[in-house]
Amino acid sequence: RLHLGVMKQRTYAMIKPEVVEKMGEIFKIIISNGFKIAKLKMAQLTKEHARELYAEHEGKPFLPFLLEYITSGPVIAMELIADNGIKKWRELMGPTDCEVARKDAPGSIRARFGKDKSFNAVHGSDSMESELNIFFPENRIDQYKSPRSTAT
Ligand code: RTP
Ligand code: MG
């Protein structure tokens, strides 16, 4: 198949426990910014899964708190698809620290829904990595065929 212009790219995105009740507003923002929500799942992470999700932060001082926080309630995991999706989602999230986000990226999700540099509403992958596989392992229940699933 011939691709012209920017390639569609999938990315792992997650609504963190403290803002799950704001999911409706956050979905609206995601969709109106041109993302397709290709997969969606609400679930509570185990400590083991959280450690896997944040493997890059092994040994950092904030990791124990982060693991408590992210396993404190259900999260909403999504596979998002858009042109340049990884970078585009990180831009829509805004800076890690929500105080910084309110100054530098006032329209971002973290500026609008987050609290500080820990409780920051949403997560985004910074590469393809294996984050999608943690929530969406390949199995028959997760497989479907629809116009949306071919939007890669
Ligand atoms: P994320 O991984 O959640 O998309 O966020 P990020 O790339 O912007 O930030 P990252 O550096 O990967 O940190 C992962 C998450 O750990 C918490 N954190 N707390 N207290 C602190 O200094 C601190 N630093 C990071 C945040 O919840 C951050 O999103
Ligand atoms: Mg990160």
C-alpha cells in the first residue's frame, strides 16, 4: 500500500485513577483532537503490572509512590491512533508537572485535569515499547474486524 504524508501511528494512553470519573470529558477532548480510540479497557493494575508498565523508572525515588498511586483504583487504558500519534498524544497531555502545564500549555489535559507532578491525570507512552501488550494481549477476545481497526 502506498502511504503519502504522515503515517498513522498507534500509542498507549491511560486515564489515571484520580480522574477516571472525568472520562466523558477526556474522551471528548481525545476524539475532537483527531484521535481514534481503537481499543479501550477499564481495569485495576496489580503491583507487578504497574512495575512492568513503569520499568524505565526502576530505582528512581518516586517509583514506590507511583506504584501505590497507579494501583489505587481502576484506570482506563486506550490504544489511540492518529497521524504522528505518540508525539501528538504527549503534546495533548502537556508537561509532566501540572503546575508547569498550566503556565506553558494551558489547553492541555494535564493543565485542565491534573493536580501536580505526581497526580497528573494521564499517561502516554514515549515509544512503541510493550505498554499496549500489558493491557491488550493478543487473544481471541481482543481481536475484531471493523473499519476502525483497519485505520492503521
Ligand atoms: P507518563 O509516563 O505518566 O506519561 O508521564 P511522563 O512521561 O510525563 O513522566 P515520567 O517521567 O515518565 O514519570 C512517570 C510518572 O511518575 C510520576 N512522577 N512523579 N514526584 C515526582 O517527582 C514524579 N515524577 C514523575 C508522574 O505521575 C509521572 O507521570
Ligand atoms: Mg513516561
